[in-house]
Amino acid sequence: MRVHVADHPLITHKLTVLRDENTPSPTFRALTEELVTLLAYEATRDVRVEEVTIQTPVTQTTGVAISEPRPLVVPILRAGLGMLEGMVKLMPSAEVGFLGMVRNEETLEPSVYAERLPDDLSNRQCFVLDPMLATGGSLLSAIEYLFARGAQDVTCVCILAAPEGLAAIEKAVEGRDVTIVLGALDEKLNEHGYIVPGLGDAGDRLYGTV
Ligand code: URA
């Protein structure tokens, strides 16, 4: 598994505002989108392309185009939805599938409650969006779900991660092609499964408590 932690002052600046409990939902949503676009640049570094020939106004030349089958972007509902626009802004030709995962707040175990994905993911590069890699349970379920459908490789874009969750995923996906791109790697998980220092409940901060 490859892990890439962003190292850029603009990302750290935006993250700091995101963490601030006084940042209201509209600002939180806008910043999440901006941050994901910056992280998407790194996450798509190995996106598959093929050579194409084009005609400029001056001459014929070669360039590249994103290969078929198109990459699949999979936001994990609900909080991953807040990352979708930022991702497809950078890669508008991607297809989008949805995976709804819910975490039991007592056992912290994830389960799938909704799914809208192509049946066959053979040769697909998949990009999973989930802002908070906490215990890693729901992200791991999503990764396994995609590989079970035939995904070629899975890149996860997360805003924050806890070392415990990252280690759990690393152990579970050993030998498979998984990349995790993070805005920051935080200190730890607390006894309620929250990332510390973190930013609180990402879904609530994006959409309010429902
Ligand atoms: N999910 C969140 O939204 N925040 C955390 O800190 C952990 C899981």
C-alpha cells in the first residue's frame, strides 16, 4: 500500500480553517471541495492514459487521453458526497458510483446500506472518497467491495486519517494495489472513534445534524 500525505502550505492552511469549530457549514463545504481538488491532483498521478494523435492549428502531434474503461469515482455516503465536486472538477470524464456505508456508533462496525456501482469493475481504476479515515472499518469494506467486483486498483482520497486506521488498512490489503492520499495524518483516535485533533463529525459539519 502506498500512502501519500500532502505537504503543501495551501492545503495546511485550508485544513486549519476546516478544523476550526467556528467554521460554518457553507465555508466548510467550499473548503472541502477546494481541498479535494488539490488532493485529486496527487491521487490521479497514475491515472491510465493512452497516446492520441491530434492536429493543432500548426501541425499534427501526439498527446494523451484518459483510457477506457474510464476511472470510477466512488464517494462513500454521506460525508464522501461533500468531496465529489472537488474530484470531478479535476477529472470530469470519470464515471461516478455510490456506496452508502453506516457505522454502528457502539460497535464501530460498518455495513453497506446502499450501492450504485457497475456490476463489473474489471480493469477499472477506482477512486474512493471518504473524508475521515478513523478506524478504517468503512473504508476497508469499500475497498474490499470494489476488489470483489474486479477493480484493478483503488486509490482512496481522505482529508484526515488516524494512524490506527491507516495501519489496520495496510495490514488488511497487503499485496493489493491500494493508494491512500491524505490531507494530513493526525495524532490518534479517541475512545469514541473520533480523530484527534481532527475536525469533528465531517458529515454533520458538511450537512448539519440529521
Ligand atoms: N468520522 C468523522 O466524521 N470524524 C471522525 O473524527 C471520525 C470518523
